[in-house]
Amino acid sequence: MGNLLNQKIILGIIKPLNELYRFPKHPYHIVTPSPWPILVGVMAVPITLGTVMYFHSYHWGLFTLVVSFFILLILLFAWWRDVIREATFNGLHTLAVQRSHRLGFILFIFSEVMFFFGFFWAYFHLSIDPSIHIGSIWPPDGIIPLKPQGIPLLNTYILVLSGATITYTHYSLISGNIYTTSWGYILTLFLGGLFTAIQLSEYFSVPFSIADSVYGSTFFMITGLHGAHVIVGTLFILVGFYRTLAGHFTRTHHLGFEFAVWYWHFVDVVWLFVFSFIYFWGSR
């Protein structure tokens, strides 16, 4: 009777301690409840509404769009802050979790590839078999296409060079040399910003607009979307630079920066297609 009572007392002490200091029996991260995904999804409604109102010149359209966009940025900042805390400080992103993240990011890049594929499909459909509505010629009559030897070729050199500098940054981070890693970041950010500035200057000098037939629409949609991806990639690398200086990344654990490298190389490859088909082939 006494032994049974002692066993119950011991179990009554050990069981709560096991619950308090228990370790997971699997390498996966069970995400705790978070308000950010649903809030970010809800913010898609006023952003869409504000965009439509602004395009149709409705009152308060621009105000709704800008305010909704800034609220979305705040929500995303809070969400990404929690993810960084889970990965960097709580150690919840194990090797198994990192593998799933890599697969997810590969699928994301594939979705981006298909996104650009749709616009290139439209461009080839219109250029290879131009309809009678545009005179059955490409470029349409009255459109003076840009020569590829000028700004487009310069931007190609800049973006290819940035692909080399971001790879240099990655290898420097793996080798543990913070000095060369920082310089790699700085060079890549400079080249990304220079590319964006030169493309903006090109937009102000082109002899046609987005409203000039299907040529203007496809040209500005493809090059503009690529330019938006360059800006996002530059911000992606800038955040990685800050996190590297803050000590978030190590030689073996730097998934956030690795994704930035993948994304930047994707932007490089897309630009090679843009230059080859939109600027070079499209101007012939």
C-alpha cells in the first residue's frame, strides 16, 4: 500500500515536469496560432478596391490604396518578424523544416516562371502572327522600337554582373568572411539600384507608351513586371544584409539569404529572355 502511494506521488511530480520540459518527438515545426495570415488576406480586399477606384478616378481611390498598402506592410513586417524569431532565436527551423521551405520556394519560383510565361506567350502570339487590326505587321505601323545596343545592353551587363556579385557574397558568407560578404552585399545592392534607375530613365525616353497598341501594352507589362521583381529582389537582399550584420546568419544556417540568391538569379534569367526577345528579336 505504501509503495503504491509512493509511486503515485512520484508520478504526480514527474508527469507535470515532463509536460513542462518535454522535447518534440519529430523534427517538424508545428506552427502556433497566428493572426497575421488571415489579416493579410483580409487586407487584399481594400487594396483591390482602392486600385479599382483609382483606375476609374473615383474619389478617395488613391487614399484607400495607399493606406491599405501601408497597413499591409505593417502586417507583413509583424508576420516576418515572428518567422525570423522562430528560425533564429527559437531554433525551430530544423533540417527537415528547411527542406520543406526550400521545396516551397522552388514551387514559388516555378509559379513566377509561369506568370512570365503567360505574358511572353501573348507577346509571341501577337508578334509572330500579327492581326489585321494592327496592319498585319510587327512592330505595328507608327511604333519605333528601341535599339538593343544602347540602354538594354548596358542593363544586361549590369544585371549579369550583379548575379556574379551575389554569388560571391554567398560564397563569402559560407567561408565566414564578414568583410568580403559585406562588400558583396554593397556591390549587388548598388548594381540592382543602378539597373532600376537606368530602366526608369529608359521609360521616360521611349517614343511610345503603354496605350500605343498591343506593342506598348506587352512591352511595358513584361519589362515593368520584371522591373518590379528587381525592386523586390533588391529589398530581399537588403534585408539579408541587415540580418547578416545582426548575426542572424551563420555559415551553415542562412536560408533567408539563400532564397534571396535564388530569387536574384531567377530575375537574371528572366531578363536574358526579355533582352533576347523583346529588345533584340522584337526590333528586327
